[in-house]
Amino acid sequence: MLISPPEKKAPFYINRDFGLFWVGQAISIIGDWLFDTTLVLWIANKIAFKQDWASVAVAGVYVATAIPALLVGPLAGVFVDRWPKRPVLLWMDALRALLVLLLIVASGLVPFLPVPVSTGSQLASIYGVVLLASVCSQFFAPAKLTLIGDLVSKEDRPRASSFLQGNLYLAVVLGPLLAPILFFGVGVTWALLAEALSYMASFATIFALKLTRFEDEEAPAGNKARFWTEFFEGLRFFAKNQVLRVVLISTVLATVGTGVGNALLFFFATVNLGAPPELFSILQTGLGIGLLVGVVLAPRYIRWLGNARAFWSGMLGIGVTSVIFAQLTNFPAAVAVFFLTGVVNALPNVASGPLVINSTPRELLGRVSAVFNPLTTLSALAASALGGYLYGTVLHDFHFSLLGFTFGPLDTIFTFVGLMLVAAGVYAWWGLRDARDV
């Protein structure tokens, strides 16, 4: 009797190429958060220290990041769909590393190459580098999405998405933690150099991939007329695809809701929960731990229910926990609920990537990705402004009672945020109810 050899178990990192890519992106995204936090510290504590315009100068960094997402992002997808993906990723990493190194030189931070700089020129250098690096990111993001689809089979995409989401959540925790240590410990030069090295690490891992599939793809001859034909082809495909429309609209609704909440979270913690300011980070840590737990559990949940159900059920879960959170006045209870919010929040974040990749032909993934990024960026910016406006003006002195419950401005806003997230979940359920094999 012949005995079949035991089936070889796939490694936890899925395959060699994805494992390399995952590690490189982990280093790169931690570097991004380190870089963003370093720039804030540099402007607030050095360049604009004790100046009335310091907050405006810091806000300029976020504006410089957002402008390319809104203006370049929608167009970049056309070029990314034309070009081989690995060269795009390599070029963008190399350019971003070079830009950060140029910032070090232009800001007079090289000890043996002093360059006289004024406050204005330093800020101009920072904004210019951030803007150009963000332009590179608009090409990197859609190429990255396509490459993930090339590296990983359909069955393994939820797990791959959970690994990459885990990178993001880890970076959110480690980046702001490491930045002050480097900035105040060894100086801004070394903090910026760490960001340049993170791009080089990403470059090295992408270069080391043994990917052969699609490596010989050639870009079609491009001209202005063809560019706009391809651009609108992507928009038409997006508009006709039920799954993509539902994922986008639900994500935008959720982004607006969470953006309003994030803008006012500090005030909710100190006013409604009565927590001292120094405990605010504990609330954020609870969410971060929940997100990390969520990305570990998400692949099993998705394997059981599928991407579509995991997406809408996660949206509903975030909405329910957000409504509960809005009614709390006890800080430990709020930390516990925020932890649960993080756990369920990981579900739609992990499921959305496979939903998009599985619903889109490879030759259109760049253009589809380029629809998502600008709209979510715009939603986040609008939400931050809306949150501050509502609390600072319209609802600042708002109070009313209903069925024995008293509502103030903050719990009213947070309740509305939760209901908006519930609405996003209900809409996603309605739109994806027939999507069983995506």
C-alpha cells in the first residue's frame, strides 16, 4: 500500500516573496510614522518654538501631504496600470529616500557641510520634501495593491491583508514612541536618517523578490487622448461594480464618523470621562492593542464568513461599540469598550483589500485604487474640520434630556458618530448581501 507523503504546510508568512515584502513594508511604514512625528517635533520645538504661528506651521505638513493625494492620486493610477509594478515601487522608494537625504542637507543638518538657513527656508524645504514624497506615495500605493494580488493567492489574501494592517497598527504605536527618543536623544538628523534607511530597506526587499509573473509586461504607447480614455475607463468600471461602490461609500461614511470622533477624543476623555490629560494615551493604547488583537483574529473570522460578511459585520460592530462608548462616564469602562472597538475595527480594514483585489481585473487595479485614496483623504480632512466646528460653535452649549438621559455636546456628537457607523454597516450589508465568493 502506498502512503502519500504528508502535505507540506505553508509557512505563516505565506510565501518567500510575500514574507520579504511584508518585512520591508513594516520597516517602511514605521519609518513613515517616525518621520511624521519627527517633523512635528522639529517644527514645534525648534523651528517655530514659542511662536504664535507654530500650530499653523505644523498643519502645513499635513496640507503638503494631502494635496498630492487629492490632485495627483486620481491620475497616478492610469500610469501605474500601464507600467510594470516592481520598477514603480523601486523608483518611488529610491526617490523618497533621496528626498529625505536632501532635506538633511538643505536644512543645514550635516555637521561637516554646514548650510546657512533661515526659518522660512527650513519650512519651505520641509513642505517641499513632504509634498514630493507624497507624490511618490500616490504611485507606490496602487502599485503595491497590484503586487499583493500577484504575490498571494485569493485564498491567502485575507491573511496577507491582516499582516499588512498589523504593520500599520504597529507603526501607529512605535513611530510616535521612537520619534521623541531619537529627536531628543540623538537629534533630528538621525531621526531623518532613520526614515531614509527605512525606504532603503523597502527597496532592498522589493529588489530581492523572485517574482517572474508579469515582469515582462510592457506599457502601451501613451498619449493625451489615450490617457483620458483609460482614466474614464477606470471610473466607469468603478461606477458599475457593486462591490467597489459599496466598499467605497461605506468606507467614506466610516472615515467621516471616525474622523470626527478622533478630532474630539481628547476632549471626550477629559470632559465626559473625567480623566486627567496624562491618562489620554491609555485610551489610545487600549484601541491600539485591540487593533493588533483584531488583525490576528480577522483571518480566521474571514475564512469562516467570507470577506463580504466580515466587512459589513465589522462595520456594524464598530457602530454599536461607538454608540456604547458615547454614553460612558467611567474611564476604565471606556478603555475596555475602546479595546473592543479596535478588535472589530480590524475586520473591515482587513477584508476591504481582498474585496477590492478580487473584484477588479489586474489591469484596472491602479485606477481603482486611485479612486479610493483621494476620497478617503478628503473625507478624513473634512471630518477633522467638522468635528472641531461642531464642538467649538454649533453644539458647544448644547444640552437636552430624553427618557431620563441627559445629553451634552460631546456625547451627542459621539452618539451621532456611532449611528453613522451603524448606517455604514447596514448599507454594506444591503449592498454585499449577494456577494458570497468575493
